[in-house]
Amino acid sequence: MRSVNYARPTPALAIHDLRKSYGDLHALKGVTFGLNRGERLAFLGPNGAGKTTLIRCLAGLTSADHGEIFLAGQPFKSSEARQQIGFVPQEIALYADLTTRQNLEAFGRFHGLRRRVLRDRLAWALRWTGLEDRADDLVGAFSGGMQRRVNLACGVMHEPRILLLDEPTVGVDPQSRQRIFMMLDELSATGTSILLTTHHLDEAEERSDRIVILDQGMVVADGSLDELVEQSVGTQRLVRLRIDRPLSAPIRAGVAEHAASFGATGEEEISTRIDDVSDHLPGLIDLVRRRGYGIADVQVEAPSLHHVFLHLTGYELRD
Amino acid sequence: MILNVLQISCRRLLHNRVELLLTFLVPIAFFSIFAIIFGGGLGRGTTPRIKVVAVDEIQSAVSSQVMSALAEQESLRFVREMGADGLKRDEAMELVRSGSATMAIILREDREQLAAELMADASDQVAAQVVSAVVNRSIMLSEAEYQVSQLAGSEQDEDGNQLADDAASDPNNELFGIEESLQRKVQIIDVMGEGKANPVVSMYAAGIAVMFLLFGATGGGGALLEERENQTLDRLLSTQMSMDQLLLGKWFYMSSIGVLQVGVMFVWAQLVFDVDLIGHLDGFLMMTVVTALAASAFGLFLATLCKSRGQLNGLSVILILTMSALGGSMVPRYLMSEELQQYGLWTFNAWALDGYTKVFWRELPVDALAPQLGVLLMSGVVFLLAARVLAVRWETD
């Protein structure tokens, strides 16, 4: 992960105690977090957690019932926010019967760009998406990945300081996904703050500087992956040893209050959690061997965002 | 496999309640509308009455009797009280030309005998035949009654009926059923269609034009719903553009396309069917622009009223075809009962067709279009405002 300057006094975006209800449904129950300049923030949550509502509030598409949003320290005003925020919806929100160039030009104009600025941004967007040679082809004829790139480009024609992305890689192949994240990295490097919602936890883990998890309208975790792991599932590694024959009895080690037991009678796998792999794993292997079992395979699993997410939001289906 | 396809299709239909409703509702709705128009269901007892004026140039006893007989006819409606203000032939013709009356009945003398001229607006192709028959009958009966009373008075015959019977037996008698005689007694003069190459076609062109303006407008409104469904609307509203600008932009676009669409159709009508577009360009443009604006606003209103494109399609088909039927795009309104004609005034089609009729058929100056232009423009504004109010939910949900 890249280092981010958290010491910056005024975040690009600050959300404080945001609440929003639809009738009896409380979509947001006091959401508070910030987004620093140039930061890539993964905004996660199960279906119905309130992610889309929050994104719509930030994009100025709906207003919160309560709470405040600050952009670079200034209170959120819808008209100004539209210049500072870029919004890329989950759907391919393009005109399929227009060409790439015409789509980019249209959304550039909608964002208030004119003449030379529009021309320059159009040229940049075609380069950025790698679609210069397809500039005059109809978007409707493109593959899903290409459409996603144009979809993304239309949201940043006006060089927003903050980019809101609602699942930008749904339905695209790994190559296109890689390309899209390279494009986002490029934006981030120029100081654009990115707030990305996704259900691809590997993307969030690998491609973000910070993670915020929302559940039932509330922020349940906020921090880097390491911080979240430490706060939730802990840093212990899960070790799995596959042995050459079923255990005749659990393997015991230590004495008195330090005694530990590994495995269960009849099983061919022993699993346990250890704090330090380099210190504890050789001892564990040695113990198993001393009990007369051969080691067929060893697996060490570090705690991942997947574990953190399920730990924080539970295993129950949400829809 | 075939059974499976059938089963799935039925299940999908059952799950889509709006579509299911429309599948059965649309045919019933249209059957009912046409049954009402042609069967007199709704307008029973209010069969269409022909708007006429009558001028008695003779002022004789017989002509007065004819006028009285005409006044009692249920099929006629006198738009001016008979003989009240000394209506002259020219004024009566002007009333026909302006559309205030469908026909002017002029009672005059022809070779010392009572005759009638019917100044007709040939756009109503039924009225001339009906009024001709009614006037003929009234003249014949009045003359017969008059002659009978004269004969009875002079005691030339002890029984007037016998005289009448005798007269009927004479094949050359003018009183009863000789075609030649009738033609001389009642003469139909088309005061509207004279000099026009193909006058009625312009009215049908207008009827079709208005119907397709409405279809085009709801299609354009559908694009708005499509943008909402694929989140393009959200994206647009996250830019500098406001909902006001979006709706106005779409309104102007749909109206422009509508004007072009109708324009192209009338150019075709001029080239192929001799409709005089060039000669009526000012009135045509005024009517077409305002009708297109009103129809586009209606399309946007329907789009913002509906939740999905499927709903819009169903609703628009019902409304547009109903409006077209009631408003005279499919069947001339003069064929409908008075009551239905009144209902027709709640449709775009009726006002637009009245306007086009004034332009192409009556050839009235453009200031005569004020009521039609006013109503259409006002309804356009009202629908646009209603669409704006309905679209608020898209900005706040």
C-alpha cells in the first residue's frame, strides 16, 4: 500500500453524522468519515448497507436529513460540489448510439467545459482510456471493458478533485479491470481523491489506501487493512498441516496451564492459529513429527479483508 | 420445448400485471370508444345536429312556412335565431366560411317558384345530403299545404286531399317526387372547396400529423425514462445541468423533431396530393409549432408520470388512440354526437384539427387561430409544469 499524508488538516471530503431515511427505512444512521487528498478509499458494505445512498448524497442527487458534508473544509453546496466531484454510476450511463468522442464531448459540455479546454480534455480522455483509435466508433458496439473505460472517462472530464465510483469493474475481465485500476492510479497520483464502492474485496485490499466498511447505515470499520485486521480478527496466521494418516488421538503439548491440544481423532488435518510463523511453525511441525506423523502439506493463511468483512458484518444474508 | 416456451411466456405475462391489464384493457377501451362514436351509446338522444343558418329572401307565406318547418327539425341547429336580425346572404355565407355554421339555407325565388340554395361547407360530407333532404321535404310539404289551403279556400274542390291525390297522380306535377324538379328546387353550392385542388386531403393530413406528433412525443419522453433506468439521468444531474434545463432541452428537441416531421409530411402532401402548403405557410407554421410544443409537453408529462418505459408505452397507446378517436384524427367529429364532440374538446387533436381546418380549408387569416393557438400553448405550458413537478421525485429519491 502507498503511504498517504494523514496529517493534512483539511481532508478533501469530510462527512459528519450523515443521516437519511426513506419512510421507516433508515438508510444512513450517522455516518462519519473523511477522505484525504489523493487517497484511494474503498467503501465496502453488504447489499443494503447504505453505500448507494451515501454516494447519491455526495453526488448531490439527494439531500441528507441530517449531518454535514465538507469539501476541502468548506460546507457542501450542491452547485460547487458538482464542479469538484465526479460521479461514475454502476450502470454504463452512456449514449450507446453516440461515438466515444461524442459521449466524452457531451459530458464535458454538461460539466461546463468549452472550446479549447474541452478539446484538450477530450484528447486527454481518449489517451487515458486507450481508445484513441476507437474515438469515432459507436459506444454501443464496444465490449464491456471498453464501455467501462468510457463510462469512467465521462465522469472525470471536468478534472474533479473527488471521484465517486460505484462498482466500476462490474462484469469486466481481469485485463480490463487491471487497466481501469491503472487509470485510477494515474488520477490518484495527480491528487484526485477516489471513493470506490465494490464487492470485490481483493480489489479493495490491493488497490486502496484505506477501507471504510458500512453496515446497516453505520460505519463499522475505518482504517488501513492492517488496522482493520488488528481491530477485528487479529493478526494471527491460520496454519493447516495435512498429515500422512488419521490421528489416533489429539496431539498435546506443554504442561499445566500452557497445555495445548491440536487436531481431532480420525482427522488427517491439524489446524491452529499462531502469532509468529517463523518462530512457531517449525516447533509445531517438529511436534507433529515427534508424535510419529509425516507432514504431507503445510498451508499458512494470513487474515484477509474477506475475514475482516465477514467478521464485522456477519454471515447472514442481507437480501 | 414448445410447451415450455408457452408456459414461460404465460408466467411472465401473469407476473407483469400492467402488461396483463393492458393486453385486455386496450381492445376493450377501443371497442368502447368506437361503439360510443358510431353506436350512440354515450350520446344517445344527442345525435349530431347540423349547424345551419337560414335566410328568407322571399318573405312569402310559403317561405315563412318552410322556415317554420325547418325550425322544428331536430337534425338542425340554428346558430342564429331565424329572421331575428335580418341575416343577409353574404353574412350567412361568411358564417359558413368561418366555420360558425356548416350550411346556410337561402330561400329564394326561381322562375316564380320557391327554391333553396344550400351554401355548404363540403368538409362535412354528410351535412349537405341531410340538409338537402330536409329542405326539400319542407318546401314540398309547405307548398302542398299552401296549395291545398288555397284550393280549399276557393271551394274548387270539396276535398283538399282529393286534390292532392290528383296532383300526385300527375307525373309533371312539381309538388311530388320528380327528380328534375327537386334539383331545381334545392341547389347545393360548395362555398369552401371552390378552386381547391384537393381540399379534404389537408384535413386528413392534419389528423394524421397530430396523432403522430403525440406518438413521437411519447417516444421522446420514453428516452427520458430510459436514461433514468440506466442511470444516465443520475449522471446528467450530477453535472452542471439542472432538471429544468434537461426538461426544456428535451422539450425543444421533441418539438423541433415534431415540426420537421409534420413539415415533411405536408411537403409530401403538396407534391403528391396538391395540398396548398406554400399558400398557407404562415398559418401552417403557427399551428405546427404550437401543436408540436403542446404534444411534446404531453409526452414529457406522461414520461414523468410513469415508472418504466413499459408503463409509458401502454398508457400512451391508450391515451393517444383515445384522443385521436375523440379528437377527430380517425373519424370526423361531425359524425359524432354533440356530447362526444364536447368531450373531443378536451383533446389536443380537436383543437389542432380545428386550427388546421381554419388554415387550409377555411383559409382564414392567422388571427382567427387565436383560440386554437391559445388553448394548445396553454395546455403545453400546463403539461410542462406538471412534468417538472413530477420530476422532482427523481431529484430527491
